[in-house]
Amino acid sequence: NQDFTVIEDYCLGLKALLYLKSIEELDDWDGQSPPTIRHQKGKPIPRVEELIGK
């Protein structure tokens, strides 16, 4: 069962690679998406000095 999954994943990866190689607009694409822009500030992290003083 694991062997089938490994082979299936390999075949699907090769099919995807062949498909992407066939599209001329993607010739210069390196397979990575551009980094996402931070859009949330998140919670402030307390400093160690603040925690020790409490």
C-alpha cells in the first residue's frame, strides 16, 4: 500500500512537471511563490526584563 502511494506521488509529480514545462509563460519560474507581505502586526512580545521584574 505504501509502495503504491510513493509511485503514485512520483507519477503525479512528473505529470505536473511536464505540464508546467509545456507552458511558455512559466519558462523563467523557479517553482517558488514570492514571499507574502506581512499584513498583521500580532501581539506584542514581552521582554525578558519585564517578565523577571514581575
